[in-house]
Amino acid sequence: MGFIPIFISLGGFVFLFVILVHYNLLQKRKNMQTALQHIAGLMDNLGMDKTDEPQNSFPVIDLSKTERLFREMRNSQGTANGPESTKLLEEKILQAKRIRYEYNKLIKTKPYSFVAKLLGHREI
């Protein structure tokens, strides 16, 4: 009878750990989606063609394609865009890359990788 409270406490700890890690991973993924939406909005303001999506659809952009387009825009001398908007776009791209790195690193870390596999989290 003395082991039942120990097993219940251990089970509660494991359950709370799984819920906490799952919530943390969902928040990081949501931050990544928000950053990508903000980047899409900035690219629209700059007049850059970011995706091949139809109009009025949810903006789904690829970060590597966005980086390539930004480099092309920055390297072209004929841009009439202000330096403030390009600097802001560069900061947002770096922020999205940092979020992606933290998310992928967290999924690869050992105790969290078990929860990620259990709940179906994938790398971005």
C-alpha cells in the first residue's frame, strides 16, 4: 500500500511534464507562424513576390525562399524601398530563423524528443 502514492505522484509528474513540453512546442510553432505572416505582410508592402499562392489565401511562405528573395532585393541596386523597411524585414527573417532553430533544437534534446515523438511534433 505504500507504493501506490509513489506511483501516482510519479505518474502525475510525467503527465505534467508531457503537457508542459507539448504546450511549449505549440507556442514556439505559433510564434513561427506569426513571424512568417508578418514577413509575408512586409514583403507585400515592399512589392516582392513571395509565393505562388492564389489571392486571399492564408500566407504560407518558405523561409529559405524568403531569404533568397530578400538577398536578391538587397543586392539589386534599382530598389526604391526604404532602408528602414528592408532592415525590419531582415530582423524579422533573423527572428524567424532563431525561432526555427530553437524549436528544432528543443525537439532533438533527449527528454523532449520522447514527448515530441509521442505527440507527433516534427521539425520545421
